[in-house]
Amino acid sequence: MDILLVILQVVLAISSLLLILFILLHRGKGGGLSDMFGGGVTSNASSSGVAEKNLNRMTTWTLVIWGLAIVFMGILMKFQTPGI
């Protein structure tokens, strides 16, 4: 059980870092914090529609993996017997 918990913690850490990276790679839609910090001056020609769709898919799948890791860690920790 402890090995599975360690594996889930590693998956959670990696997916957390990837999720942060993928979210930061998204293009700003305007009117938010990205415009305040200069994100609104970028050209629309630099990003392709296919690349944005693939980034959305990778972000969604990383979010699903992150959520499942948290749920499974919670289940394991709930049913884990306390050490004496």
C-alpha cells in the first residue's frame, strides 16, 4: 500500500507541474491579467488553431490524471490502517 501511495504522490507532483506549465502556455483571451502584463500585444498569427486545440487536449487530460491521483490518494489514505 505504501508503494502505491508513493507512486500516486509522484504522479500528482508531475501532473501538477505539467498542469501549471500547460495553463501558462495558453493564449490570453483578453481583458484579464494577461492583458495587464503585456499579453495583449502578441500577434494572432503566431499561434495556430491546431496547436491551441492540442494544448487544450493535453491540459484536459493532465487535469483528469491530476484529479484521479487525488481521489485515489484520498481513498488509500482513508482505508489505510494506522501504524502501531
